[in-house]
Amino acid sequence: MIRISLDAMGGDFGPSVVIPGAAKALERHPDVTFIIFGQKAECEPLLARYPKLREKSVFHDCEVAITMDEKPSAALRRGRYTSSMWRSIEAVKTGEADAVVSAGNTGALMAMAKFCLRTMANIERPAIAGIWPTLRGESIVLDIGATIGADAQQLLDFALMGGAMARALFEIDRPTVGLLNVGVEEVKGQEEVKEAGRMIREASLSTIAYHGFVEGNDIGKGVVDVVVTEGFTGNIALKTAEGTARQMAELLRSAMSRTLLSKIGYLLAKSAFDLLREKMDPRKVNGGVFLGLNGIVIKSHGGTDAEGYASAIDVGYDMVRNALNDKIAQDLKTYHARRLPPAGPEEAA
Amino acid sequence: MIRISLDAMGGDFGPSVVIPGAAKALERHPDVTFIIFGQKAECEPLLARYPKLREKSVFHDCEVAITMDEKPSAALRRGRYTSSMWRSIEAVKTGEADAVVSAGNTGALMAMAKFCLRTMANIERPAIAGIWPTLRGESIVLDIGATIGADAQQLLDFALMGGAMARALFEIDRPTVGLLNVGVEEVKGQEEVKEAGRMIREASLSTIAYHGFVEGNDIGKGVVDVVVTEGFTGNIALKTAEGTARQMAELLRSAMSRTLLSKIGYLLAKSAFDLLREKMDPRKVNGGVFLGLNGIVIKSHGGTDAEGYASAIDVGYDMVRNALNDKIAQDLKTYHARRLPPAGPEEAA
């Protein structure tokens, strides 16, 4: 049994996406139960349409709904203890739920999650990990926007956490990890990135295979399972890739409708285009994972539909089933145990 | 008459791409003459095949050729005064050429260009500007890798220089300029980017229309004519976009060859695909422009073919014809004249 709490009021479309999305996810994972937090007037009529979901879920009425443009500090002031966002996170803290999924505003969700769940021991800053479609399948990219900037130690923490997530998501033993940089030569790039490279190499971690530096074009090739960067660059890389994919789809569409022959060609090749669309479908790779908190928090894209929301629940399901946070905690413990200085006289006494 | 000097030994294929590329560019621009620097044994036989080019060019034999993997410092030590790269840049310094084009290694080219031409007054760091295909046409993105990091003043300089380049390249009066950031709200992002935004707004520059922040996905949409960022992020964004475009083309190709119907569809729609390929053709948008030096330096992609190299020459031609560096110098002068403190007693005396 896997128990997932849902912030029904999050996202551009609130419960009208969250509830059908949960129903879809339930069809795929009959061993899931939901705790749904939202405004009763909106949620009840929707839940009535999905009797199976209703049966496998508990609903809690919440007065406050955090809006998509609310600043994190304002959201905390207005919504702590009372909002659907807060309470769905709190369900993870109290142990009622194994993970929480929200399509709500990222800044508010991160602020509340940090405040409520706190960061794990030895983790200074949480990260948001995204799942990136590649030519070889999927890779994990982090941080895609939790915080701006990261020092070498934080980049190493991201490498550890991303590696644990890759083991949980892709079910592989020793994922490859690369540091995003402007060149693969050891001499190039930001100081923090170079220092992080040295530190990861020296730590000779058993849970990841450190690949070295990767460049922007290596992400889409799927050169490594985990790409590590700080949040500013990661966010810009992610959005630039999304923009390029949309741009190419747009150009293709307009090119295909230019002549009669190309229109016929389009119809004949429709199945191929559908396949392409599915492979690059942002809804399928929906779901950023907050890493480094005492609890599993999944961020669904705010503008997604029920299918995309269900994918975000899928990610949460996999993370719980494969014990993401135990893996992270174990990896951090192993790493920090080795780098601790020898016990001083006080501890030895 | 526009005079362009060429480093024939630069790039993965040296003169076998540079010389046919120059011949192509000459067909398009009969008012160009070339000064070609390279190793005689390799270049002479190639030049013999292009009599028109030979007639419109002067050849200088150079002993040293800089390799693609040579470190900038080593290239300077080994190739100063003697290499084809140095001498082709020097031709701009002495006034024999109006611009130089090289497909040689970027680090060495920038190091030599800085050493030989020096940066313009009031410019601390040069930038490399790339031309980015968008849904609306083309945009300029800088810096795509000249240096790592930039403070607010340097970002403002990039905005000024990119604006001047947009006026020269797109022949528009007042290009729109955006600062690349992780969110469009004024509160988000790196401190330097926020500070640069304030400074650009306060400077109320007459030569550019400041748009505010743009996000990664706005580049491909063509939201602004000029996107400003520091070199680390710019380089990663550029390479991520290239990787995504290649990834989509690859997925499309494999999808189109999956069934008989989709294969037939592909043949019927071939003209559409050719159009798409041409629009996204990296050779067509080849040519980074070094901005902020006392001379016009064009970097061609190292792995390009003759068509791509000719495009880089096209860019150089446009930059000379539209007086890029005069525009930059004028804009910098106007900006700095206004922000100078009132003359002190010494100057007033």
C-alpha cells in the first residue's frame, strides 16, 4: 500500500485536473490510496464522478488555496497550517502519507516543504530534479531551479542525491553522473564546478560512476544518467530545451502544411508524428522531484492536464516504492562518515 | 570594396573548407577581396581550382598553424607574429583588412585577438555573440562563451554591444534587448542580473529598447532581438538548444522510417523536411562575432563545411558594411559621457 497526499487546489486548473489525474493514476496503480486536500465545494462534485477514486481516498476540506502567483513568503504567512498545500505536505510529516504531489506554485511549495519537512541532515539546500527525455531514454537533471548558485560541496550533494534518485527511478545499480560545464577539458569552466569535479573524484563514491564534465548538447544525447548543475543554469537549460522542441514542432507543422503533397505525406506519416509527439511530450516527463527534504515531494507542472498530473503521481509512486529517501540518507551517511575528521579527545572520552 | 582576411589553417578541415568557402562567398559578394594566410603547400593547389578567388585575393605563406586543441597560452607563445591565425588578425590591426574570419580554436582566437587588437575603450571584457534561429527569424545571444561570469556593468556593456550588432545585422533602428533570467518577475534571479536590469532601465538608452527579463523558452520564440547573459549560461543554453534540435531530428528520422506508410509519407513530404532542415541548419547561422575589440573578428564553427564557412564570411561582410564597430564605439561613448561625474577642478582648470 502506497499512500499519496494531493494538493487538489494547486496548478492552473486545480481540482479539475488533479482529481481526474488521480483517477488515472489509480487505474495504473491499484495499490495506491490518496489523501486529498482541497476546497469542498469544488472537489466534491468532481470526486462524485470517480467512484473508485472516492473509495480509495480520504478528503479533507481546506479553507485556503495558495494562488499561482503568490510570493513564497506571502504564501507561508497566509497558508501555513490551513492551506491545501501546507496540509498535504504535513500529511507526509505526520506519516499519514508516503509522498505529496502538488501542481501549485513552485516557490511556495518549496518554501512550505522546507519549513514543514526540514532539510535532511548534512544537506544545506534542497534541489529540484527534473526528468529529461533523451535519445537513450531519460536522464535526471538537477538543480532546475530550487536555488540560484551552488558551491562545490552543494554540487557534490546534488550528485549524491541525483544518483540516489536515478537508482530509485531507473532501477540501475551505479548511475553515471556528469557535471554540466562549458567544455569537457579539466581546465575550463566555473571554479565551483571544477572544485566539485575534484571533490567527487576524490570521494570515489561507490553509489555513482562519476563521468566528468558534460556539455549542454550531451544532455539530449543521454551521455549520463544524472546531470548536475546549479539552479540558475539548470532552469535556463531546461526552458531553452523546451523552447527549442516547441520551435521545431512549430516549424515542422508549418512546413508540412505548405503543399498538397506534404499534407498527404503528413497524413500517411501521422503515426510517426504521433510517436514523436509522445516521446517529446512534456506531460510524460512531468514531475520535478524535491530532493534533500525529510519527505518525498513531487512538483507537477502547473499547466498540465490530467494525463500529466497522473505522470507526476507515477513518479511519486516510484520514489516511494524504491525508497528514494532511504537511499539518499544512506549515501549521505556513507559519504560524511568517511570525510569526518578523526574523533577528538572529547568524543573519544 | 570590403577586405576580409582569412585564417586558412583554422577549423577541423583547414584550407579544404576555407578556400571553397571563400569562393562561395565571393560569388555572393563580388565587391569582396581576401587576404589569405596559410601554409603554401596546402593552400596553393586549392587556390588553383578557384581562379576567380585567386584573382581577388592575396596569399601569405605562414609557417605556423594553431591546432584545434592548443591551449590559448600555448598558442600565443608558439604562434604570435608567425601563425596564420595571428597574421590574419594583425591584418585588421594594420588596416589592410576590414574584418577577419577564422574557424580556428575559440580560446586561442580570442586570446590572440585580445592581445593583438585590444579591447575598446570602456570595455573590460569582450563577448562572443551568436546568431540564434527563432520562430520570428533570428536573434542575437551573447555572451556564448568568451568568459565565465559577468557583473552588472559587463552585462550592460553586452546589452549595448549586442544592440549595436542587431542594428548592423538586422538593419533595425532600436532592437529589443532582454536579460536572460529564471523568471520574468523582477524579484527573481541572480543579483548581477537584477542589478543589470536596474542599470539598463535607469540609463534609458536611446539605441535599444529594454524589454526586461526573458526565460530560456523565450529565446526560440524570438521574444527579443538580443538576449544578454554571461558566458557560462549562454554557452550551456546554446549547446542545449543544438542538442535538442539534433535529438528531435533524430527521433523524427527514426519515427519516419518505422512503417511503409510513414516512409511513403516521408517521400511525399520531403520538400517540407528539406525546408525544416534548412531553417534549423547550424551552418546557416554559423559565425560567432567577437564584440568589444578594436576590429571585427568572426569565429566560424570549427566543424563546418564550405557553405557554413561562407555564411561566416557573410556575417563579417554585413558587420563591415554596416559599420558594427563604429556603432558600438558611438553607443559606448554616449552612455559613458552621460554617466561621467562632473569635471573636477583639475580638468576644469
